[in-house]
Amino acid sequence: MEIHENQHESWSETESTGSRSRRVGFSGPLSGPLSGPLSGPLVSSNKRNSSKNKSARFKDDEEMVEITLDVRDDAVSVQNIRGGDSETAFLASRLEMRPSSFSDRLRQVSRELKRMTSNKAFDRVDRSKSGAARALGGLKFMTKAGTEGWSQVQKRFDELAIDAKLPKTRFSQCIGMNESKEFAGELFDALARRRGITSASITKDQLREFWEQITDQSFDSRLQTFFDMVDKDADGRINEEEVKEIITLSASANKLSKLKNRAEEYAALIMEELDPDNLGYIELYNLEMLLLQAPAQSTHITTDSRVLSQMLSQKLVPTKEYNPIKRGFRALAYFVQDNWKRLWVIALWLSICAGLFTWKFIQYKHRAVFDVMGYCVTVAKGGAETTKFNMALILLPVCRNTITWLRSRTKLGAIIPFDDNINFHKVVAFGIAIGVGLHAISHLTCDFPRLLHATDEEYEPMKQFFGDERPNNYWWFVKGTEGWTGVVMVVLMAIAFILAQPWFRRNRLKLPKTLKKLTGFNAFWYSHHLFVIVYVLFIIHGYFLYLSKKWYKKTTWMYLAVPMILYGCERLLRAFRSGYKSVRILKVAVYPGNVLALHVSKPQGFKYSSGQYIYVNCSDVSPFEWHPFSITSAPGDDYLSVHIRTLGDWTSQLKGVFAKACQPASEGQSGLLRADMLQGNNKPRMPRLLIDGPYGAPAQDYKNYDVILLVGLGIGATPLISILKDVLNNIKQHKDVEEGEVEKDKRKPFATKRAYFYWVTREEGSFEWFKGVMNEVEENDKEGVIELHNYCTSVYEEGDARSALITMLQSLHHAKNGVDIVSGTRVKTHFARPNWRNVFKHAAIKHPDQRVGVFYCGAHGLVGELKKLSLDFSRKTSTKFDFHKENF
């Protein structure tokens, strides 16, 4: 142990050790009051000045913990700690005391130092793993470092400099911090103040100095830089106003408007924590103490076995197979294993299409028309036969009630991928396009020209089909019933097919305003309903055939009869059901992020499962349009709720209609606008709402798994919230059964024993959508069945200097009040995006030899990564992950 004594005084001493510090060596245990060389100088010095800084260093090989004490006339306080962790900070805090005499003070300090040196916390101290470094991950200002980073900055300097100097306004662009110009400006001021630079521009050499400091790997250097940013007047102290400024700056950089509005309140909280003596300021060591106490935010609970985690990581390292045959065979085996349900359905469909085509091809090859029209007629008729089959088949995937019944009431879901019904609908549509192409092109470019140019002798067998007079031009074929019905069908199919493409349906193309009105969801919806005309024309076209005159050979109606009747009954059922399912509006709320929440009465006999969806119609917006929305309430709730994000014309109009009936939210209520029909006497007039459903969705299969991993992106969390509430209601019911308040349910026991919920959103206001659910889970889930993880991607990753103060403030506020400053809930919010590999790794470690249901709802961008991880972990660990997705 070494003890340093630094004297803060205006006069100078003449000792050879120097006027401002003396170093006294000490070895061996501290067995009582400080003695020897230390006690003498301390006592004699105390007579001439009122304050000393003493540092105690505890060595272990080359690693060291240094504690600096501020010894004054009436107190001993810890000024700084270098090294150690949060336990070190706690032990050091016990050195602070206010004894009556100086000798007592020294004895007590000695005893505490002895106790600390004997504590196992000092057996091995690693500065790089201290609480402060762990809490902020290094307090990074830049993710780039080293020569490569500087070369890029130097290149940008040459491009941006004016008269060989870089203006402050271009500093953010030069160092690659474009999205945080205000923060970069404050960083520039802090670096300039430390160097005494008063100019608003810097040279390349000065920029190099700036870059070296902000990319310095030393935590102390980064902490000092951050402190300098807050300490605007460079007096070594931070007052409450400066704390407020840096909170406001951090909130702006991270797009946290609510935190920015409450900056004054949070600044007072930090001062209250770090300035208990009401001195009006805090110093560098106070800030470091706050970082030491702030727990490191990790993606998961840190009780995972480190050894097991390392073993799992090694298993997940991809192995290189150099034999191309083995590599290809393994890839094929994996593909078949992952897609066998889809493969057998597609194989069956292709087999039927190929069989029908071959049957018609051979049939017409042995007819007289083959001598005149050749293989053209066989191809045309083969394509026509597959088109009949596909025109019948394409209706089945959109029979929503039938599919919902099959997936909910039968075991067919084990072999049929009902989740891919819309994808199969698209595949069949592509098959129709191929069939129509073969049929039309063969007729128009081959059959009809050969017939027009046939000799009288060749035409003789064709008179029974085309009449005694041979057609003399194309118009003869077009003006006939067979011709014009075919042309009109092709045109209508082309319109529906084009407007169904995502570029037009989601308005992804930049089109002139006049053309833009002809695209979007409404255009897709109305054009798809042209199918009624298409099917009528298809039946007519199939009846008036050139080459088949007997009714039993006109098979078009035979293909279509059953599917059309089934689809017709579905539409009648929807119309009848929605007619009496006019619901009563109970509550309306408009939330940040353009989200409308509707709570309505549950129709009598309405039963559904979490994860399902309903169709909603509002006659005040459009009497004909029905739009699907996931149910966010649980089956056990006495109401029905949906959360609707305004992304198009219809949803925007719907929000506008309901917003007129709402009032600004009162204190303590979430949302921007609200209307509660169950409270108050002044009940506004609400629009009439119709619902149709429920309909099956991938998320409803969560009941098949003991462990579920729910991943929601933005508004995609809606079906997963319903699942969470259902799991929560089961927890409550189980608790009531144990307490004897209700009888045990005789139905099938609830399968889900563990649920992980990951919600990723870019706006802090989004957390208001389901604030009540989050708090309810935290309040009632005492056994930890549900694990909640909220992620706000607008905030920079943990460890970035732009979010450093947010991280500190979050930990402080949550520890003091139990509420997260970002989400406003009891669930702490993580920053940036999750490390999905770690998420799966956590589940694999926690649940070996189990099957985990992974349910994702959101934009398509994340599907590939989650699916790949599910397959990867399923193959290389004992935990099997079944991936289910729902895109919008």
C-alpha cells in the first residue's frame, strides 16, 4: 500500500520532496492508527492548512486501486476512485465520516483502509472492467479509431476546409457525426475550451488533436471530455443549469422530446443525488461515482452459465465443407427439412397442372384439327385446361372462414402450411398468367393464322366448327363471343395483377399526382373485385367454344362450381355476420405516432384466440371498404380492442373521424386525445363501426408451445400484446385458483410456461400505446413468467457518448421511482437494436431440449435474419425454434 498526501495551499514548502506533494512509502498490514512517517506530517501539516487530499493505492502485481480522500477540519470525504467496481465504491463510501477530533478521524480512516485491503474485492482489480467502464461501455464518442479513421477525416477536411481551416459548422460532417450536429457542436466547444482556442475554425493539426482525444481508448480521457462538455465555464464544477443543458442536448440528439421537456426535473434529480450537501455544484469525481453506481444494461439477465454460453458459441461457428457435393447435399437436406410442407403442396399442384396439360395435349393431338393447326392447338388447349383448374383453386386460399376453421378445429395444420395461404394465392395467380399466356399466344400467333391460310381441302374438316365460309381476317375471331370475352378478361386480369404489386399497392413508386390517385390500397381493393366480372366472362368464354359443341365437354363450369359456391357462401356469411355485429364504441384514444386505439363492445357469442384479426368497416369513411387489424385485447377481456396506425387514405380518414369526437387527454391519462363513453354525461356522437371475424393468423399457434419468443416491430406488436395479455390473464386465474377464489378450469391446461417479448420501435411515444399492459405485467407477474424487453432505436447504442447521460439518468430514475424515463413504464428501455443472435442464444441456454415458438410481426426486413437464426440454432443446439411470421 502507498499513501499520497497532496496539500492544497497558496504558500510553498521548502522540503526536497516538492512544495505540493509528499510521497510516503508504507508496507505491511495496517494494524491500528496511522503511524510512523505518515502521522507526523499529517498532524503538523494540519496545523497550517485546513484541507488535504490523501490517496491510498492498493497494489496487486501491476494492477492498482487508488482512492483519494479529502481530509478537512470537520470531515473526511472520498474525492475520487481509480479502479475497482461498484463494490469498491460502496466500501470507499464508508471512509466518509465526521469525527470530533483529528486523531479520531485518522484512527477511523486507518481501520476502514485496513478493512478494505483485507476485502476480497481488492484481490484483483482490472481498470478496464471497472463499474464506470462497464456502465457506459467505454463512453465512446466515435466508433471509428486509429489510422484508418483519421485518414477518412483528413480527406473530408481537405474537402470541407475554407482557407485551410475547418469551420465549426462543418465539424460534425468532417468527423462523421452528421445526424448529431448540435451534439458535435458542443463537443467542438469543449475540446476548444480545453486548448484555449477561441476561434470558430481550426487547422488540420488542431483537428488531429481533437480526433486523438475523442478516439482515445482511455476511459478517464473520455470521462474528462464528457465532463468538459457539461462544464461550460471551465471552472471544474457543474451546476444545475449546465446539467439541464446537457440533458436537453442529449435528448435532442436521441429524439426524446418528452425527456427534453422534463430536463429541469431530471437535472434536479441528478443534483439531489450527487450534491446532498446542497453546494450547488458537482465535480468530476461525483460524475464518476454516478457511473460506478449505474448498472450495466445488458440484453439479458446475466445468470447464464458462462461456460455453457462459450460452448454454445463454439457450436454455432460455421464449419467449412470443402467437398462441393457434400456441401450441396447438406444444403438440399436443410432446405427440404425446413420447407417440406410447402414443397409437397407445390409438388402436388405442379403435378396436377402437368397432368391436365398432358391430358389435353394428347387428346387434341388425335383430333382432326391437329392436321390444320398442329401443335399450336394442343398447347392452347393444354394451357386452357390448367387455367380452368387454377381459376377454381385460386379462390380457396382466400376463403378465410374455411381456413380459420381448418387451422383451429383440425390437425391439418401439421401438414398444410396455412400461414402461406396468401403466398399460395399469388403462386396460383402466376400459374393462371402462364396458362392464359400459352392459350392466347398460341391462338393469336399460330392457330388463327394457320386457319386463315389453310387450303379449301384442309379447311373441309373445320366447317363443323367455324362454318361453311372460312374466316377471312382476325376481326372475325375478335368480334365473336369467344374473342371479345377473352380479350376483356385478359385486360381486367392485367389491371388487377399490376395494381396488386407492392410497388403500386404500397405507393412505392414516385408517380405524378394524377396517376398516384389510381394506385394505393384502394385501387388494389377495387381492381381485385373485378374478379366477379372476370368469372362471369370466363364461364361464357368456356361455354361458347369453337371446337367443343356438346355440353358435357364444356368443363369450365364443372371446375368452378364447388369453389365458387364455397366462396359465395363465405361472402354471404361475412355480409350477414357483419350486419348484426355493429359494435358499441367504449373508448377512443389517439396516441403519438399516428395510432388510433378503439375499444368496442364484444358481440354476443364472439369467440376468438389471441393472435387473430378482424375486419373493420366504418360507413362514415367508406361503406364498401373492409380493412384487417390484429386484435389487441385478450379472449378473457370483456371488450374488444384494436390499435390502428394511419398509413394510408382510409386509416387517415378513420382517425380524422374519431378525433373529432375526442378531447385532449387529462392529467394522468395516456394519449393525445381521448373519449371514454363509460364516463361522463356529455357523450359525443361516435361513427358506426362494423366488424367481421375473427380470422386465423400465424400468431394464434402460440398455444402449442411451452416457451414462446415474441418479436414485434413498431405497430407489429399488436397481435403479440394480445398474447401477452392472455398469458397474464392465465397467471391471474392460476393465482385465484390457488387462493380458492375460483374453481379450476376443466378445459385443456394453458401450455405457455415462459414468454419473452421483444418490442422494437423508433419513437419514444410508441410506448404509450401499451403502457397499461406493460405495467400490469410487471405488477402481476411475480414469478417472472413474462420477460419484457423494450428497444428504442432512436437512442444511440449504450456506450455512445450521445446517450451516456440518458443511460445514467435512466438507471438513477428507475432505482429511485421504479419508472423508466423513456417509456414511462416500469420496464427499462434498451437502446439501439437488439443483438438477435444473443437473444436466441439466451433462449437456447435457458431452455435446452425444448421447442420454442418464435412469432414475428412487423415489416419484412427482419424476417430473413430471424428465420436464419431459428434454423441455425435448431440445427446446432438441442433447442428447436419454430419460426412464424406475419407481415403487413
